[in-house]
Amino acid sequence: MTVEGAGPGFPSLSELAVEDAGRGYRHDAVRRVTGTVAVQVTLSGCGALWTDGARASVPLPRGTALIFRAGVDRVVYGLPPAGGTWRFVYANLRGAATLAMADDLIAAHGHAVAIDPQHAAVRALIALDAGRGRGDLRLDNARAARLACDLLLALAEQAVRPPDSGTVAARALAALARQTGNAQAVSLAAHEAGISREHFSRVFAHAYGESPAAWLRRRRIDQAAAMLADPDLPITEIARRCGFATVSHFTQAFRLARGVTPGVYRGGM
């Protein structure tokens, strides 16, 4: 259903549906209309997501939500290769505050975020959709904003709970963070965590919703963008410190992530 909601600054619910993924269900987030944030909370079955061209999928079982910035995030989602069922409640959110909160959530957890499908914020959406199908639903601005805020805050509850530092996933994340500037970061982090690279990748993706390589690439670009604020630091040195084997590789990765070359990005500061 389509929902009429609040103004451009507030988080606001603009679309809502409880759906069952059918055979062949698969979508590309980049092709969605920009300026919105999509959240799909798994109610039963299991979905899957593929980040930034990754071959291996990340599962989206009950207890998780998919979150992405439409038209921005390189995420493909749908039924896993083995098939099965996937029932979810879908919410499309708008507003400048929504985009800022989504940035923080995705930076902390990737695109798969833990959430209890029995959470009051999720149950409120399900109840609102019940029996309405694809018909329009008009809400006053305050209620549309409240529903969106409640859902975003429910997702943020996961962000404020630090992982148990003794878990394999937490050790993997800490090890990878320490190896960011090394070109062989994933292999070295796996060795430090005491597990094989393959197991490291599986554990990391299941816990954080993206592959170690995708997390590492995003972190390196963020670090590089911060370093570019120093006009006296050569781009070649930034590339080296951030773990890029060559300046051309750094330039290509930065352009893909930020839309401009490092030099142009620095010039616009």
C-alpha cells in the first residue's frame, strides 16, 4: 500500500506491505528510486542478499531485517539459490533523518540487521497492513513519522549492543580492523583469529551482513576520504596507508564508491 506521510525532513513511512516472495523473486537496490530507505523484516522462511557483486549470498532468516538505501547501495536481494519461502513485512521510508540513520546502521552492521519480528514496531506495521493488500492508506503526518521512527529505533537497538568480545565473529571483526592498511588484510585477519580464510568469511558474513572484502573496502574508502582533508598528504601515501596495492587501484575503488576521483574529491573540500 502507499502511505501519505510527513515532510521531507522527518522520518516517514511511505509504502507498506506484507509479502510472500514468489518464484524468481529478485531485485536490485540500485535500480530503485533514490531518496528512500527500504526495510524488509523476515517473518518466516529465509531471504538472501548479495552485496557489491559478491557471489556468495548472506542469509536473511527470521530475526533479521534487510536495510538498504534505494538507488545507492549495490545490493541484490531475493530468494536464496536453493529456493524455499520468504515472507516479510516491507516498509519504504523517506526523510533526511531516515537517510542519516540508515547510514549509521549500515556502517555498523552492513545490510542485514538483527530484529525480533515480534517487536512492537514490527507488529504495528503488520497490523496496519492487515487485509488492505495494495490499496492506499492515508495517515496523518505525526503517525507516519512515529511508525518510521519506531522501526528505525528498533533496528538501532542492535547497534548499541556491542558483540561479545569472545565470539568468533567479534574476534574476526577486531582482527580485520587491525589489518585495514595491509594488502593481505583478510588472510592475515583469518590467521590472527585462528581460523581458515573460508571459515572466516562465512562467520563474518553471517554476523555482519556483508563479506570481509566488502566491509574492508568500505572502511578503507572512509579512511581515505578523511585523509584527503590533509592537503599535504600525497595521494600515493594515502593509497599505501589504506592498503591499496597501486594508486590506480585506489583511484578506481574511490571513484566507484564516491563517484569522483580522489583528486576531485579533495578539490571539493
